Amino acid sequence: MTQSQLRGLCLIMTILKILEFPDPRLRTKAAPVEQVDDALRTLIDDLFETMYDAPGIGLAATQVDVHKRLLVADVSIDKTEPLALINPQILTKDGVTVSDEGCLSVPGYYEEVERANHIVVRYLDRDGETVEMEAEGLLAICIQHEIDHLDGKLFVDYLSEAKRQRIRKKLDKERRQQAVAI
Ligand code: ZN
């Protein structure tokens, strides 16, 4: 391989493996990011690549087994509004909205979840600058869902125990069938 081919490879971002419910690693509480450096920015790029590839509108580091308080989101239709939130903290929440939520870690299932419709969130951006942002509707829902991941929480936790077990059993069955097929 030539030097230029090697350099080309370095520009290729990595698609990371997404953990799936009921993987116990999804229950890990993520630790605050202490330093916003190039290694973290590479991880952010990989999270975006993984999220867009899935495809999804949000992804928390927890879902790729990295237990740092970091999430990415892009709720725009044309995927032109990438947001990376480091150490996100919700300052205020108001209003109520109910929507069908899904999750890349619970593939194929969509259930109604109640969330605040409007939030103010404070976070560090990829340059380490503090940002305060207002979000409502889908973006507010997405940020709340992803912050839950950083706390080891999944949207299925808002459902009844019986419903959660049904989803768990169906996913286990699907995985077993896939294993046999391979
Ligand atoms: Zn999720």
C-alpha cells in the first residue's frame, strides 16, 4: 500500500457496533468528559458516521460501549444539522408531548413515550465551548432520549414490565434465528 493510500484510509470514518437491548452494558452510567481533544473529536465523527449509516436521528456514546457523556443528533430531513453535545445537562423542561419512539438499540420497536416538549440544555461543543440551546419537539425528545442512554436508561423502561419482556423475548428470538442463518 502506498503512503497516499494510507493517508486516504485515515480519512475513512469508522462505523461502530451498536449494542442492543438487553445488553447489560447499556445500563452503564457514563462518566463526564474531562477533556475535549482530537481523540474525542474522532469519536464524535465516528458516532455521526454510525448514526447516519444506521440510519438514526440520535446516538449516545453508551450505545457503542463508550461510557462518556457524549451524544450526537441530527433531526433535519436532509441531514445537514449535526449536533454534538458533550456533558449535556438539561436546565429546564416544560410542556408535555407524547410520540412513538424507537431506538437503534431496540431495533424494530416503536412505542409511545411521554417527554417534555421544550427544554433548555447546556453542553460543551466539539471545540470545548459552553453552549446553551433551546430545543422543542423532535429535537427535545431526541436529546432527552439520548441523555437517558448516558444514565443507563432505555425508552422501554417507560413501558410496562410485560411489554418490555415481550420486546426482549422477540429480540432474543430474532437474534437466535439470525445466528442459525449465519
Ligand atoms: Zn436510543
